[in-house]
Amino acid sequence: TSLVEKVPLAPADKILGLTAFYNRDPNPKKINLTVGVYQDAWGKVTTFPSVAKSQKLIDNDLLLNKNLSYLPITGCKDFETNVMNFLFKESMHHPELIEQDRISFIQTLSGTGAVAIAASFLSTFITNEISVPNYSWANHTNIFTKNGFPSVDYYPYYDRKTGQIDFQNWINHLKNLPFLGKPRGILLHASCHNPTGLDPTRQQWEKIIDTIYELKMIPVIDMAYQGLETGNLIEDAHLLRLCLNTDKYPHWNNGIFLCQSFAKNMGLYGERVGSLSIVLPEADSQLKERVNSQLKRIVRGIYSSPPGYGSRIANVLLSTPNLKKQWFKDVKSMVERLQSVRLAMFERLNWPDLINKESNHGMFYFTRFSEGQVNELRTKYGIYLTLDGRLSLSGVNNYNVDYLCEALQNVSK
Ligand code: PMP
């Protein structure tokens, strides 16, 4: 008997599968609000000026442009230096971590790759227990269960009834988790929580991190949207700065895992540019060497080495002061447009959470629509949200906002 003939059909990807439906929809007014890719006010996916200029520099530099050789297993050394400086010196204000050689760093296949390598490393050496928020990016569960975690635990995050952070239940849940002999990882969204767009307030974060520290959990921080919360890249690293506050948290027993992506904030989606940093509990060069050696082994067994072109763009951008300045502006403009979309929708719908800047952030707005309502939007109006009711604000513009808001109003009745 052939086992390959018995392979069952996997469910369609919860997010990317919907675009296939959208593409087939003949409705001329259709709007795709499923995917988290930034579009400008004309509905176009554009390249940031800072990124386009970096590309030009690379294209004009024959040496850079023509070198299509392999990168090392852990990525390009310059990329490592530039990204670590950007993250740990500039964003987090902890240059001593670099000086003390306390960070085990690899260039990854964007944020997804960073989470996957972190998951594989954790499950091999440290723990196969992880708590992820309910809700979360649908791929988190997929990544952990494909990389050595038998299952994942879901901690209460979002109260669908009130549209608020389910704060007390979150803390209670963590405190009541049984201790099964191993420390437990906890996945945290650094900012712009996906899919809800709702982040804890700074005070809530402090209480949450206090609890996580007390319980000796291992923070696995997914920072896919640095810059998209406030429009300021540096400001948005606040969760990392909090975790690294040594007065409050002198010793993270098993370190801190940071999975970082330039997909959204540099618009490098398809180039797969990101990083995994493991902040080790103490400065110990032998420990770092051992951790690095194992990360390399994992990478080698999956894809050998990361792609080159996108990381060169990031490299040039981060190491050229005027381009970096331009990049900060580009991110700010993107966020300003997303905020203007929120405002335009608020003017039409009068839904206050659309413009609550303290807690509603980023590219997504969570409608709290039921699956039935999401289906109604799709079949009656050709408007596509993900099934959990997440709406990507980036697909909204002056041309479709009236039609969209009228439909949202009708469906919410
Ligand atoms: N984490 C979250 C929460 C995300 O929303 C995304 C992008 N959808 C990612 C990680 C990773 O994206 P990428 O692999 O494109 O960097």
C-alpha cells in the first residue's frame, strides 16, 4: 500500500488562503483586508524611499551586487554588527550587552524563521512547554508544534466581550500553571499585537513581567512590528527595555529570546530579513560559543544559510546615517497613514476603540465580528477579513472607506 497516496489534505492557511478566494471574486468593489502588508493611500505596495535608495547603492556597487556567494550559516557579519547596534544600543539602551559579549545572534529567515529556530533550540535543550496568547498570530501554534513542542498552552489575553486585555485572568492563569519540572517559555508580542491590535498598557506590562520573572518563565519576544505602534522605532522597544531593567530583573535564568523582523518596518517582506538574539543570563564566552554552535547546527539542518540580498539592503540602510534618518521618517509616515485610516473610519462609524491610542496599535483593527458576520461581509460586499474578525487597515483608502464603513455598519447591526 502506498502511504503517500493516503496523505490527507491540510486545512488552507488561515490568512493566505483567503487571498486565493479574493482573487477569484468577480465583485468590482471587492476589498482585501486580510494580509498584513502595508499599502499606500492608492492601494499600492510600495518600497520605502530609504529602502529604494539602499537598493540603488547596492546596485551601483559592482562588488556588492555581483557577490552572490553564500553567506555564513549565521548570516552576514556586518548585518550582525549593525542590527545588534540598532537593537541593543539604540533601541534598548543596553550597549553593555554587546560589550560583554552576552548575546547569541543569528540572521534568520525573517520573524517566522527566528521563532522557528528559537522553538527548535528551546525544545532541544531547555523546555517543550510554551504559553502563547489567546488570540495570537495563527502561525505561532504551527511553528511551535512543528519544532518540538507537543502542544502549546494558551493564556487568556483578550476579552472578546469587552474588547479589553484579559489582565487578571492572564496573571492568574500563569500563576496556576502546573510545574512539570522544566521552566516554561512564554511568547509575548512586543507591540501591535496580532490579531487584536490591542497591547497591554505600560503599567500592565510591568505587572505581567513581574509575574513572569517570579515564575522563572522564559520570555520569547516576537517583535514583528517595531515602529508601528508609535511611529518611533526606538520608543517601540519598550517591552525589551522593561525586561532588561536589571534593577527589577537582575537575572533571567534561561535568558531572553528576541525574534525580530524587518518585514514590516522596512517593507522587506519577501526578502526574509530578521534575526534571533538570545540574551544570555550572564557574560560567559564559552556559554555563548556553545549556544552559537547549536544554533548553527539547527540552521545547517534546515536551510544552511540565510539569503543575501535583503540583508545587504538592511545593512546599507542601518550603516548610512542619512538613509537611516530617512527610514525613521518612512516608518513615521506609514504609521501616520494608518492613524488617518483609523480616524476616517471613526468619523464614519463612531467606534471609539478605533482611535484609542493608548492600547490600539498597528496595522490591524479587531472588529470582534463573528464568523457569520465575516462571511456576510465577504459574500454580500466582497470585503475580506480573516475569520477571527481581523481587519488590515492598510488596505483602506479614500476610494473604499465609504463603501467599507457602510458595509461594516450594516453587518454590525
Ligand atoms: N510574528 C507576528 C506576530 C506576525 O504578525 C508576523 C507577520 N505576519 C511575523 C511574526 C513574522 O513575519 P515574517 O516572517 O514575515 O517576518
